[in-house]
Amino acid sequence: MATTGADSAVNQNRPSHELAIVRRYEAAGFRAWPAAAVHYDGTWLVRLTAGHPAKRLNSVNPLDPADIRNIPDRIARASRRFEAYGRPLTFRMSPLSGPAIAAHLDREGWSTFSESMVMRLSLDDGVVENAMDQIPLKDIGRFVSASMAVHGLDPSLRPGLSEIIGAIQPEAGMFVLEQDEQAVTAAICVHDTDLAGLFEIATTEAERGKGFGHRLILSALKWARLRGARQAWLQVEADNAGAIRLYKKMGFKEVYRYHYRRPPEA
């Protein structure tokens, strides 16, 4: 169940040292999955991507709980940007958003949906010692084909997904497992200083529960560990019980949650 605005106002009253941890993962996430256009309104980060409709690529991200001046005017400015892109105005509410913005959106009747968890795992040699060595793909086109197949994505998203992956600035490893020459699992591992971020993890529906995802994740983390990563992290939708079970079994623990909000007219 998604966190309500009232609940988020309580949950976001966090000590400064916890907010510093959230800021680090948020920044790593923005670098690892870059939007096509980025604008700042104070500390509100507006991300828009014409070629892909994903919410995290098309959202307003408040990054400082204290930055609450002129909220209605700033929402109106953001709305015009989203309208120009043909996207619904969407706020992504992490603990950095603060209770004041959540309270304002509550008063305006904004809906709350799609809660996600950020999880992390201390990445020592013991975690990956039995992992299979796998060389990541170099061909973005080949990876995109595999990723779209296991996710079951619409072919129209191919150009946008290719553009996003090509724009990733940190070192990114693209991993695919195949069976009978068909992709069954795919994932991207982004090595950013001491962090290894996992993105776009998926296994074809017919092959879930057979260990393919676990195997590929460990191979990706071994690749990142050899490059100096000391901590793995990922984002997963809070209602994805199967994936969360896998990640917890591997030792991942929840760090924080975020959710999305849209105005009534959306």
C-alpha cells in the first residue's frame, strides 16, 4: 500500500544524518538513470524525458525539506513544463521532500500511488565469492532487445530506452542470461565510486523462481566489486513481493521509501 500524504509527513521528519544517506542514493540514482532534460527550481529537480514515459524520468523531485517557499507558483511552473512534454504533472516524494510539501498536496487533493523501496547490501568478497564470472555486453542494441523481451515492453520504447542507457555517465555493466538462445534475465549494474546500483532487473514470467535473477545479480555485483564497489543498492516497487523476497534473501535491507503524487485533474 502506498504511503498517504499524512503518513509521509510523519515519516519524512528524519535526522540530518539519515537525510544525508538519502541524498547520496538519490544523487546516485539520478546519475545512473539520466533524464533527457533537467531543470532546477530552487532545490526542486525537474526531470523530463520525451522518449520514455517512466515516472522517475518524468517527475519533480524536491531535494530539501526546508525549501518550501512559493509552493503554488512553483507547482504551476512545473506544470507548464510537463504540459509542454505531454506528460502528467508528477511529484516523486522521497524523505527529502519534507512534510510541508506533502501537506500542501494533501490539501489540494493530490493522489498518492506507486510506492518503492530503496535497499542496500554491504558488498564484501563473501557476498560474491561463488558468483559466476560474466563479461557485460558492450552492444547497447543487443542489451535493449534482451531487456525489452524480458520486461515485455512495447517496441515503441526502444529508442528512448537506448538513449537513456547511452547517456549513463558512470561505468555501466549490461548483463543478460540466456537459455536456448533466448534472454531470460537482464539487469544493468552502474558502478559509481564505491556504489553498485542495480537497475532494470527482470526475468521472463515463465522462468521466474528458478534462480536466474539471483545468479545474474551476483555476477553483476562481482563485476562491480572487482572495480571497487563496496555497497550494492537498488530500487524495487513495494508491492513486488517476489523480488523483495529475493533481495532480502540476498541480504539487502530497506533504507527508505518514496512514492509518487499527481493532482486531481491528472
